[in-house]
Amino acid sequence: MFIKQEILNNNLEPVLHRENKSGVESLAQQWAKKYVQNLQVDSNQENSEPLNLSEIVSPAGRKKTAQKIMESLRSVSAKAWNKTEALLSHQVKQHSIDPDIINPWEMAADSFKIYQKTLDVYTQQVTSRPLSEIIKLAKSGEPLYEQALLVCTEQIAPNQLATVIGADIGAIRQKYTSVDPRVVGFVNMQFHYTSQMLLQLLEPLERSLVGAYFKVIDDHLYMPLQRAYEAAAEHNYNSLALSAVQQLLPASTQIAQNICQRVIELYPNYYSMSGVLSDPVIKTSSIRDVEMFQVYLWVCTLEGSIAAIQQELFPLCVMLYPTLKVHWEIIRQMLHLLGQEINTRLTSEQADTLMPYFQALWHMFSPQVFGELGL
């Protein structure tokens, strides 16, 4: 029996035939569950007034936050593009990218639609608990981040947001990668800087809550999740490749965290362009990148082709990592640790389905390759 796809709420989401639905969850649902379980809220605001949390999560508070963001989006988007262009403009010439296919106005229009849909979901979420109960919870003596986490877990529905924007972001990725896969690097950085700048305009608790939504955007932009879902839809229920991906997916964040922590321990004095690896912001980006490598590996496994890594991941890494002063030795170490994680979490039969693509990835990032390229 094959996994089928159907249109739900204007979103192409992989779902199972009804008779198989109880047996196997869609990858999209698994990703959403993993996301909720790993949801974290800023823990530096424990001394804030308890009422602030209840005000911010109220319908009026959410609407006010969304309005603040949308009013700033145009100017922030322009600033984000200036930062993106300053970072990557020299790469256009170095990598012989046609400058005519990099259209900042088109990217801004695409980003506006995504942020609008995201904030529509944010404002539509309502608390399932009475306001008085939230305030009581806030007075219980628990750290504020734990209170916020409880409220968020009830209200923030990444699976709903992924349903709303997943196909749209998948279409954006497809649009830009079909012309030149490297262009999506500009799109990613544009969204990344825009989200960072928008979050800085918010109060700390607002930043924690909205940041969880923006991370869904970040995940889907950097990671070919929609492509993975669509590839999974072509697999038989008993597929070893599908079972391997389903086994790894819920653990992908923990795997990334384990790897990043180990790399920090191995390279305590290493600095990228943005600073030391243990810096919280850099660590978050590093974890996302390790997850990105995992998703590309899943796509190759599910598609039975190395094309996604050859055509997208590798060119993007060659364009972005030297610019961000990320050394290839770090990437090699990350891949080495990723191989260990995969082998410890899968059966030998499952691992055999991923290993040919992992080995290809390993050889593509070999010192011989980058020595010859002079990078």
C-alpha cells in the first residue's frame, strides 16, 4: 500500500490511506511532534510580571504583536536585503551566478506572504485555559520559561503552521532552485536576517513566542522538508528507507544537539564570522545546519538519488561556509559524528539504505576536494 497525498486546506501534505493511517504517521506529523517536544522559551525573563504572559498570549495581545511586526516588515525587509547583499555580493561573481536571477523585490514579496500567513496562524491561536488559570500558574513559583512552555505547548501548533506554509515554502524553494540552486542561499539569508530583525523589535516574551513560529519558517526554508514528504509518499508501507527516516526523524534535533555539543568540546577556541561556537545564537544556527544535513540525507535516501546533495546542498555550502568562515574541518567532524549517530540508532538493514548516500556526502566534503578548489 502506498502513502498518498491529498490537498488539505490548500496545502499539499503527505497523509496515509485511511486503512494505514493508524499504523504509520506522516513525516510531517512526526516533524511537528518533534518540534513541540523540543520547543524552548527564553529563560532569561523569569522576573517578568506574571500578567505579562497572560496579556501577550491573549487574542488582543497576539493581534497587537502581529500588527507591530507587519508595520515594520517593509523597512526591516529592506535592511535584511542590504545585509544579505553585503554578505554574498562577492559570491555572485566568484561563483559565476547570473545577477539577473537574484531579484530582491521578488524575494521580499514572497517573504511578505509567508510572514502574513504565519502571523494569521499566530493571531488565530487561542488559549484553551481560562486567563485566571494562567495567572494562577504564573504565581505557582515555577520558572517563567516553564509556564510559558506549558502555555505554548497548548497554543503553538507547528503542525498547523507547517500545514499552512509548508507547501508555500516548498514552492518558493522549488522556484529558486529550479533556476540555480545557489539562489536559495540568498533567499535563506534574506528570511533569516528579516526574522532576526523583527524579533529584536519585540518584548522578550513576545520574542519567545513568535520566535517559535519563525523557527518553523527557518526549518522549512533551510531544509527540503516538503521534498522529503513528497518522496516518502512514493514508498511502500514496508519500505526500509522509509522506516529508517521515520526512526531518525523524531531524534534529529537531539542528534544535532549531541553533535554540536561535541564539536564545541573539540574546538573550544574556534571562531566563525559571528563568534565562538558556544554562543547561544551560533549554537542554534549550528544545530539547524546539522538538521539540514540530515534532511538532505533523508531526501537522497527516499529518492534513491544523490541529486539533492549534488545540486543543492553542496553548492550552497561552498558558497556560504567560506563566507561565514566555517572551516571544512568542522563540517568533516560533524559528518563523522553524524555517521556514528546513524549507526547507533538504526538496524544494520536500515543503515544500509542510508550509508551509500552518507558515503557520497563524506567524499564530497573530503580534504582532497577542497584542497583542489583552494578553499
